[in-house]
Amino acid sequence: MDDTTLLFPDEPAPLVVDDPGGTSDLFLTCDHAGRRMPRRLGQLGVSDAEMERHIAYDIGARAVAVALADALDATLIRQVYSRLVIDCNRDPGVPSSIPEISETTPIPGNVGLTPAQRDARRSEIFQPYHDAIAAALDARAARGQPTALVAVHSFTPVYKGESRPWHAGLLYNRDARLSLLLKRMLEEEGGLVVGDNQPYFVSDLTDYTIPVHAERRGLPYLELEIRQDLIATKAGQAEWAERLARLLPRVWTEFKAST
């Protein structure tokens, strides 16, 4: 294998842009939408069964994000390749960027990589994805289009044997405003347990998209996590996309009225 290249010319680009001319002020990202593997890497020594799990991608997140983008006429940028190749929501300099173990699963194909192999993953998958987000946000700013960044993710019902009670979680770092508005509205729907910076939280060390593309630009944002068993089916995906398509415009309207 040539250490300086990763993708063959006929392989898909690392990202898809849905509705690039979207008129909505809401701008969507999905860092872990796909689970494709570059042919050069095989499956990194990971079994088919493991590739069906959260360690490979955010189950259900892509379908929800695509349906939501369509309902809102919002631009969505989503990643195509598995987070096991390189995690597009981690700084490339941290160990979890290319994990040797994910949860409790060894990833043999990520062990002992040369600097050139690591850089090929960064330059061919991670960087184009984030360059596309940056370019889209630059273009929106240039034409004076207001923007709120909405990052769509999903999480496992059970993590290392511990059940997670939340149906969804709203995550934030330096700016909680949009997240807490959506949290309140979700709870007002009734029957939903919504995490406040649970089951994860956003930080400069554990995340990339929100700190870099939203906080550094001073953009309002929220990071949404939906429990995977709720969006593993088409019916669940449609239910959550419909719910978010109702609530997110209300969140944005209330936010603008208060600022």
C-alpha cells in the first residue's frame, strides 16, 4: 500500500452536501453519518457484526438529518466514511481520532500506523469534510445569511453495561442557549427524558465541529444526540425528523427574539 494515498479515484468523496442552496438559517452537520471503508483498509480487522454497531457510525443519524434538511430546506454536510477510519469530530492530534480500541473492541488496522498513513486519512477524509463546512459557512457569511449550526448525532442505549435513560441529549460547550431552548421544548412534548450535556458534553478535547466551526465564528449552535433504538427504523427516523422540523424553527425564532 502506498502510504501517501488512501482513496482510489473511483471511490466516493468523503462528504455529501445535501441542499447546498438551502434557504434555512439552520445549517446541519452529521459527522458520523456513514460507515463506508476505503478499499485499501478492508475493514481494519473489524467483523461485519461490529460494523453494525455504534463504534462504526451513528445509527439512524444520517436518515434523520437528511429528512430534517429536506423538511427545513436546510443545507446538510455529512460524512461518508466510518469514524473508525478517522473520527471527524475529533482533533486529528488526539488518540481517539484514529482509535486502536473503540469502546471494548480492538481495531487491529489502526495499530502501528506510520505518520504518512495517519496523514493520508486526515488529508483525504477529515480535511475535505471540514473544508466543505468552512467554505459553506464562509459563503453564508459573505451573503449575510444568518446561521445556527445544528450537529446531529446518536448514542447507544447501553454503554459498557450501563443503561442510559435519556431519549435525547442536548450538548454544548461555551454557549448553552439553543441547546437549552430545544431541551425545554422537547420536554414540553411529554414523555421524553432529555439530557442536559448528557450522555456526553462538548469540549475542545472531545469534539471538533462545534468548537471550531461554531464557537470560533461566534455562531449559535446546538449538538443533538438521539438514542439509537428510537431511530433505528424508518418509522422512528420519520417521527424524530418531524418532531425536530416542528421544534427547531420555534427554537430559532425564540432565540432571535431574545437577542
